[in-house]
Amino acid sequence: MTPQIAEYLDGLVHEPPHLAAVGAWIEENEEPIHISPAQGAALRALVAATGARRVLEIGTHVGYSALWIAEALAPAGGRLVSLEVDPRRAQTARTHLAASPWGAAVTVVTCDARDWLATSDDEFDLVFLDAEKILYLDLFRAAWDRLRTGGSLVADNTLHKGRVVAPVKDSTRAIAALNVLATSGSVGHGTVLPLGDGLTLVVKTADTLP
Ligand SMILES: C[S@@+](CC[C@H](N)C(=O)[O-])C[C@H]1O[C@@H](n2cnc3c(N)ncnc32)[C@H](O)[C@@H]1O
């Protein structure tokens, strides 16, 4: 996607004021590693379209994507569990969520997602993966067991700024491997959407992964 198209798509999005405030806070205080507004609107639409009630996010940062997800989830009585390894970011996310209309629907857990996934037996309708890229394949596999059959898994940055075409670094290789698995046809209905830095979407049909 060209920068002009990305700008056009983001320009079409009406960010609710609390989300725009978090975006502005990030510009001043944090690394801008959150999803784009157009990706946020797509996630919100996906939550609404699938009727997801139990959503897991892996990689909270300071709550920007969590707020997009919660906007479709909370009015329908759904819940989001969001995992963040950095305690300072997790606390900031809680502050941002508390200042929004949807804070009560979201639980931010300070943890390494690998540890949490290894011990949880919760089941989710939708998983959004947006954490350390070198862990992507491992986190995909671990999250798969927490996703109900028919549920959806979405992963961000799966084009890795175009580097997936010819991976050089291990982090890019992990993303490329996730894309191959998700779209292989053997695990579910998978596709890579070229929105933002790439969103891989797979609807789970197979309980076990090859
Ligand atoms: C790209 S940011 C997430 C952005 C967020 N989803 C958004 O769009 O607003 C990735 C976050 O994942 C966290 N993270 C990285 N590895 C993690 C792990 N193993 N467990 C939990 N969080 C992790 C990082 O600290 C960082 O805040």
C-alpha cells in the first residue's frame, strides 16, 4: 500500500474522541507502534461482524487497539483480556481505558504472553496478536489452543514493511512462517489483508496445527 493510500484510508476514519486522545498521547510520550486508525476500524468491524464476545489481545502497548476492539465488544456485553509484558505500558493502558467509556470491559494483564498462554484454559472467539515479532509463530501456536473452532485469529504487521517477500531477519522469518501456516488451507480460512502493515486473518477450522 502506498503512503498516499494509507493516508487516504486513515483520513476516512472517524476516531472517537477518547481514541484520538490516546493517539495524541502516544505521539508525545511513546513509540508510535500501535495499529493505524484504518486497522482499528477494521478490527472493530470484525468484532461486530463475528459477534465475538470473548477477545484476547496479545500486546496491549498503551491501549489504542484495545479501545477499538472494546468499542464493538463492550456494548454487546463482551470482554477483552489484553496481555502486556511491560508494567509501565500496562499501567498506562489501564489509565487510558479507565478514561474511556469501555474501560470496565477490558482487563489488562501484566505478563509474558508465553507464560499466560501456557497456563490459561480460557477460550476465546477472537485473538488479536500484536507482540514481539520474533515470537509470532510460537504465539500463534499457543494462542490457537485458546481459540474456539470457528473463531478468528488476526495478526498485525504481517507484511513487515514488505520484508516478508524476502526475509533476512529471524523476526521476518517468523512472520512469514505464520503467514504460510495461516493461509495453508490446513488450519482454517486464512488470508493476508494489505491494510496498514498487513493483517493476517484466519478463521479456525482445525483444532490441531501441523
Ligand atoms: C506493537 S505493540 C502493541 C500495539 C497495540 N496492539 C496497539 O495497536 O495499540 C507490541 C506490544 O507487545 C508487548 N509485548 C512484546 N512481547 C510480549 C510478550 N511476550 N508478552 C506480552 N506482551 C509483549 C510490547 O511490550 C509492546 O507494548
